[in-house]
Amino acid sequence: MDSLLEDFQQNIIKTILSLKEDLKLIRTGRASPALVEDLLVEAYGGQTKLKLVELATITTDGSTGLLIAPFDPSVISDVEKAILKSSLGLSPNVQGSKIIIKIPPLSQEQREKVIKLIGQKVEDKKNIVRSHRDDIRRKIKLQLEQKSISEDDKFRTEKEVDDIAHENIEELQKIKEAKEKEIMEI
């Protein structure tokens, strides 16, 4: 029984971490290295694909700029191409051996679209948590039918599963509200 609950907890933790990773990639109008660090760059003439964070240091340049300094200056054009090809809509500015990206502020319409996107992502993750909960409840019911647990154990474990699911759905909601607040800041 404990292994079922442990697996359930691990699945939920993975779901929450996945949401946090997804939300890191959503542009807020404020510069954050997380915005570009996972971009795949075809470096060295397309020989290798590496994440930008593996090719360069990425720092903020004020609240609306990013400064990217590749470890190897020969990949600067590859990094620039990767940024231009990305869906982020950013314009890199190459200055010597560095790339500067200015993050334009979001319009009100863009903010509303981003908030809708965040809502969809959070709702998807809530549904995943509910799905995990339902799977565990089916397994608990099966154990009761096989007489490997008592009815009291079934009800106690189901309540524990429901409490864990509810707690984590609330956590997802808090993450959503924090990201929305960040988006709406001007």
C-alpha cells in the first residue's frame, strides 16, 4: 500500500516540475535566462545539437535584456540563428563576441493570450493529477476485491490519496496565480 502512495507522490511531483519547466519558457516581458537556456542550437556546422546553456553564459542585462556570451566565439552565428528560429519572437543583436536580446514589453492583448495559455497548461496538469488519483483508486479497489487489504484500509488509503491530490491541485493553482501576477506586472 505504501509503495502505491509513494508512486502516486512521485508522479505528482513530476507533474508539478513539468508545469514549472513549461511556465519558465513563457515570456513575461521581464528578462530571465530560463527563457532561452533550453533552446537547441545546431552548432559547428550542424554537427551537434546542444542547449544554449551548454554553449554560453546567459545573464540578465537590466530587467528587459539578456546577455549571451558563447564560450566558443565561432558558434555565435549558430546561436543567433537558433534564437531567430525559435517561437519566442526575439531579435538578437550581435555585438562582437556577445549577443544582446532586448525583451519587448507585452501588450495587454498579448498578456491576456499568455494568461489563457497558462490556464490551459495548469488545467492539463490538474487533469493528469486527477488521472493518477483515479488509477491509484482503481488499484486500491482491485486489492480489496483480491482480499489483500481490508475495507478499513481501502477507505483510509483512498482518503489519503484524495488529500494528496487535493493538496497538489491547490499547489498547481498557486503556481498559476503567481505566474499570472508576474505576467500582469508592467
